[in-house]
Amino acid sequence: MAQPNYQYEKRQKELAKKKKKEEKLQRKSAGKDDLPEGDEAQAELGETPDSEPSEIVGTEHPSEQP
């Protein structure tokens, strides 16, 4: 009876994992290509480039109190 070639099976499994990982990275990078480079960080924060920073009303720094 023939013996199983475990090294071959392991190598094939590793190659399949590597291929799947590369495809996943390509899909992720393809999704980010839709945004201009400067807007990537803002998109992650949920902000738009033309939005103004939100201002919290009613909070003052303790040193500014009379």
C-alpha cells in the first residue's frame, strides 16, 4: 500500500492559504481605490472633506472661568 505524502499535502494547503490571502488583499485595495488618497483617513472617521469640525457647546476650559 502506498504511503501518503504529507509534505505535498502541507505545501498545497499553504499555497491555497497564500492565494486566498492575496485575493483578499486585492479586494480590500480595490475598495479603497474608489476614494482619493487624502480622503481615506476622513472616510474611516465617517467625515466628509467639506464638513466642518463639530464644536461642543457649553464646555469651557477651567482656566477660562472668571
